Amino acid sequence: MFITALPPKNSLAPILPQDLFEAIQALKQKLNAIILAHYYQDPDIQDVADYIGDSLELSRKAANTKADVIVFAGVHFMAETAKILNPDKLVLLPDLNAGCSLADTCPPDAFAAFKAAHPGHLVVSYINCSAEIKAMSDIICTSSNAVKIVRQIPEDQPIIFAPDRNLGRYVMEQTGRDLVIWQGACIVHENFSEKKIVQLKIEHPEAEIIAHPECEPPILRHASYIGSTTALLKYSQQSPNQAFIVATEPGIIHQMQKQAPDKHFIAAPPMSSCACNECPYMRLNTLDKLYLAMKNRTPEITLPEEIRVAALRPIQRMLEMSA
Ligand code: 13P
Ligand code: SF4
């Protein structure tokens, strides 16, 4: 039997990049959609987005949008948070495989047992976790409000902090609180090479090292400023320094460079010579997948209603506590 090769549903052959930008703009109007993008996305996705931000800002934007469709250019837990906040809206993620290594380190069954082993503890979970973990949590936090949120919890209240051990350790140092920490980590932020960063600093003594709190302690010790992606971006604009070694996913450098074209930004190097300081999950999203998601109104984020309702409460607490 001879089968004529039809153009696959996901074929983009006739569409050139400029047409793609225009086609996405047209779909945005047609769907009444908003495109939210994290700083770790490819530069062309950042350039087509309506709003670029860190996890907290993107959650706030998702909570307040009047759009009918949210196209989330980020990873699964971010789009899932948008869906938790907007059960009646269509939430699209260009590639459903865009997960998160850190979220994966915290499986729900093991976390339920961990929680049961620490009765009386309040559970503060970093937003980089699944909806099931959020549903077992009392308050969600992000890298930009974790310290602020823990400081608002009464001194005598024991706390579990999950799932990132590096952020947990950083919050302990900043608040002086004794947290029970789930031992999860991110493959990107655990992969920076202290040796190569020190070498870079020797080659560029004028450059300031700035880092995300998901990095390991030896990297954070070399940093003159530690913060979320938005905080790093703002710091790099406001600092009188002209050069920076940036220890987080290098997608953020696109905005740093755009907002300060005369400054010099150097991506902190990973241990090996791979491109593994780029988040392999974030980078699964591409401009053509984003276009196809809007055109086909899929892949869509869905989740069981009882999980959504249980996960909503700690997210709302976070939004109230970081207002
Ligand atoms: P932000 O809170 O800076 O957006 O960090 C998100 C993230 O995934 C870091 O790896
Ligand atoms: Fe997850 Fe790490 Fe990627 Fe952030 S950089 S989304 S924590 S895998």
C-alpha cells in the first residue's frame, strides 16, 4: 500500500521566523491569550512574551490576568500554578515534558511519610514542586520571598522546608531558624564549578559574582549578591559595577544585556564542557512549539479538582504574605 506523506500536524515547514512572530501575535488576539515567560526561556520566546518574570511575578500575573488563555513559557510546575489559580482558563505549556529536576526529587508518597515523621511542623514548600506537594503544604514560597515568609512564622513553630536543600540552607542562614530540610536539588544549579568560577574571577577581577540561592554553598560563598532571577536582574542594573559573573541559568543574561547593553555578563561555567548550565527542561520550549500550542490549543494543563483546591490554599497564603 502506498501512503502519501501528509504534512504532519506539527509541521512548520512553510513558516519563517518573522512570520512566526506575526502568527503568534495574531493568535494572541484571536484567543485573547497572554504569553508569560520565565527568564530561563530562549531569547526569542522572551521577545514574543507579554510578560517576563521570576516565579513569584509570573504567579502574581497569572492570578490577576483577564486573558482567556494563558500560554506558559516555562516549566510544568509554573504552568500548573497558573492553572491552580485559574481553573476556568485554558493553560497551555508548549512542551508537556518541560518538567523540573528539583520537583522530581520530591515524590508525593515519600514526602507524605517525611511529613508524618515530623508532626507539629508547618510545611513551607518552594514553588518548584508538584501540585501534590503543594496540596500537602501550608505555605508556598519562591526564591524571592522565602526569607520574608519564614521570618513571619512565629519563632516557636517548627518548620519543614522542601524541596530545595540549598535554598533551605540559605533561608536558615538568613533567618537564624532551624529548618527540617528535604534534601532535593536542581541539576543546573548544583553543576556550577567553583574552580572555574574562581579562575574566571582571576581573569576578570573587575567582575562581581552574583548567584541564585539554589546554588551550592561554595558558589554562594563567592557571591557578592544572592537573589532570585528578578533580584539578580535588578541588582545588575543598579550596581555601579560594569561586569558580572552570573551563577544561574544563562537565559537571564538576555534581559541583563538588553537592559544594560554596555555592561559585560559572563555565564558561570558548569563542571564539564557541556551546555549543562542551561536548564534542559526550560529549553524544551521553542518558538515553533509555542506557536503550535496556540494554534492547536494543546498541550493543556489539567489536574484533579481536589488536588487543585488543596494546592490553592498555600499559594494564596504566599501571595498574601508577600504582598
Ligand atoms: P526564580 O524564583 O528566580 O524564578 O527561580 C526559578 C527557578 O526555577 C530557579 O531554578
Ligand atoms: Fe527546575 Fe533547575 Fe530548571 Fe529551575 S533550573 S526549572 S529548578 S531544573
